[in-house]
Amino acid sequence: MKKIDLKELNLNEKEEKILQSSIKLFSEKGFSAATSKEIAKDAGVSEGIIFKYFKTKKDILKAILLHLINILSEKIVLKGIKDIFKNDKECDIKTVLKKVIYDRIKMVDKIYPMAQIIFMEAILHEEIRDAVYNNIIKKAMEIFNDFYFQMAEKNILRKNVDIMVVFRSILSNIAIFIAQKKIFGKYFKFENIDKEIDKVIDVILNGITVQ
Amino acid sequence: MKKIDLKELNLNEKEEKILQSSIKLFSEKGFSAATSKEIAKDAGVSEGIIFKYFKTKKDILKAILLHLINILSEKIVLKGIKDIFKNDKECDIKTVLKKVIYDRIKMVDKIYPMAQIIFMEAILHEEIRDAVYNNIIKKAMEIFNDFYFQMAEKNILRKNVDIMVVFRSILSNIAIFIAQKKIFGKYFKFENIDKEIDKVIDVILNGITVQ
DNA sequence: GTTATAATTAAGTGATTACTCACTCAATTA
DNA sequence: TAATTGAGTGAGTAATCACTTAATTATAAC
């Protein structure tokens, strides 16, 4: 199991171990089904120490979710697209999109178990939905909006579309790509991710009708 | 809470009540966090009777998921698209896509809490993923494949694309539309679903570049 | 080496869980 | 009318849960 980089949180050794094991078990079984006993065993610490560092089990989840959403969303989730959109305004749209999609897939890959926990808990709890919306979705939409507007001004991308629909379409294509790889990977093997992304971009940019 | 139609399962009154309450609570709190006590209370039956009809709590989940996937996937999930693709081969692609997307959104709306449970449990358990893949995804792909091939033969849809990518793109656009409505509905209000769907179809069909 | 302090543990705690079982009682059959 | 049934109950059960605490060990200062 690849571990997630938690350096930014300034944890001591035990705290880090507890969080890593919690991320692993929450993502494997869901929050409710993962027990403190299991977490302790996996982390190689006693059960008592968990509750020294985290008042309750829910606080572990909060540390994983809210903390990371708030503190790291900027660095992990948004910095990548910001940089690409900023530095590549002159490049052609295919290259930019490819960079963004590639970068996002790699990013989610890096933090996957955590992303899965956020995703699942967001479905169940409004507070987490709020954090995801305000810290990630909203900001990503703003960044994309700026980018699209400039591309449309340059007459590269269509003006007569709803940017929200386009954003959603690109986002959903990335999401389903990751889902297919991570959740249904058993049934769908990609030999060449690069080519796969190219095909996705082609459909996004040109549509599926014969022109 | 709108109840899901379970007539097809030939349940008696108590079984039906137990399943309806389980669907409600599993979708609200997740399987593990929903207790048999709560289910009994919500269903207005004693806790004992739950375990007369369902050997274990997991068996309730199985009844909801596997049974419904196997028995109803054909009628609920696939029949709709089959009919539309079969009856509308002559119509224009825009109309067909609109019918399909509209129909799929309505279908998921109808069974939403159950769909959410399937979705979440499929992430956690391989057996459920298998059932979803074999009974829904695989079959839907086959149906779409036939349809796309015929449309491509008529020179309406592009031949030089990967049908899998197109299928995924349409599916993901429908999925994110539903997710936005059901999970993030608080932040995004659609006044006119009809127009929203038109915009999605426009992007799918024509892409986003200036031609 | 002694002492004070902090870190860690193992053995708990009461609460809650999924599940059982002895019993009830209305409906059916003899 | 008496005998039988079986759906339904809810208090009870062992197991397990999140969480606590008293005892133990490690660390550090002198």
C-alpha cells in the first residue's frame, strides 16, 4: 500500500502511523466498519494511544478530511491546474488539456485512498460536501472559467456553450477514467494511458458527429 | 421519502417494510452505520422479525443489491435504452440522445437511494462490483455499441473514435448531472432540466472547439 | 543513580451491536 | 369447542464497539 504524503501536517511518528492506517482502513471498509482496534493493530500502536492523539474516532476522519481539504486543497488540488493554465496560455488547446488531464489523473492516483474517503463521506455528510464544494469545486470552477474565457476570446474555443456544462463534462471524463481504472480496473485494462487520454480529448474537443 | 417499487420481488408486507426502511437508512448513513434497531423502528416492526426474514443484516443488503441487480437490471436499467435505440433508428441523433439521457435521469431519480447504495457498496465490495459490471455495464455497453455502429454506418456519427471512450463520455455526463442534482443540489439549481440536457448534448455532439 | 516527566500500554469500562429464543395470541383446522 | 399453528414480539445474549485509566516503561535532567 502506497502511503500518502502527510508531511504538511507536522505530525509525530505515532500520529502519522495512525492516520496512514486509518486512511487505508477507511478506504477499504468505510469509516463505520473500520474499528479502532484494527487501526491500532495496523499502525502497530496500542489502542489507547489513538485516543491520546485523536479525541474520538470521528476526529481521525476529520483530520483526514477537513484538515486536508482546507490545508492541502490549494497545494495538491488547485496548484497543478493553475500552473498549467497560467503557463500555457499560448500553447494549443490540445496540449493544455492533455497536461491538465494527465496531471489530474496522476494527482488523484497519488492521494487515491484519501480521495475515495472524501468522495464517499461527502455523499453521506453535508459538512464534508460543503468543505469539498467551497475548497475544491468552486475554486477549480473559477480557474477553469478564466481559462475558458481567454480561449474563447482567442476564438479557439466556442463562445456559444455553457462553461459550466463544459467544466462538468471535462471533470466527469476525468472522474470516470479514474473510476474505471481504480474501481473497475479488473475489467478494463489500458495498455497505453497516453493514447487513452488523447482519445478522450479528441471527443471533448471535436464531439462525435461527422462534421 | 418516495418509496421504491419492489413489487417484482413478491414480498409480504413486513418484508417490504423492512426493505424500504433499510434502503432509506443504508442510503442515508451507509450500511455499517445503520442499525437493525433503527430499521425495525422505521419499519414499525420488531427487531426479531427482521432476522426471521433475513438471516443477517448483510442479507438485507444482498436482497437490496444482488437480487435487484439480477432481477430488475433488465427491466429498469436496460429496457429503457434498448427501446429508445431500437425504435428511433431513423430519428435524428439529437432526439435519440435526448430521449436516452432524459430517460436515464428519470430512471435513476426513481430508484435513487438504491442506486446510491449500489454505487457506494460497489466501491467497497468486489462481489457487488462484479454484479454491477456483468448485469449493467457490460450489457449497456453492448446495446450502445450496436447503436453507435449503425449511426456510424449512416455517416451520422464519427467512425474514427473509440466507442468505449464515447460510451464513457456520455455515461459520465449523465452521472455527473445526476450527482450535481442529488448530492450538490444545494449549490446548483437548474430551472430548466430540458435546456440543461440540450446543452450537454450539444457539447457531446459538437465538442468545444470552434470549427 | 535518582527523580520527575512524558509516552505508551494492557486491561479494563459501559454502551451498543447483531442476533436469539421463550413466549404470546390471533387465525386456522380438527 | 378444542387443538394446533406460525407470525410476531421484545427482553435477553454474547460479542464487539469506542473510549478510559491505572500501571508500566522510556526519556531526560541533574
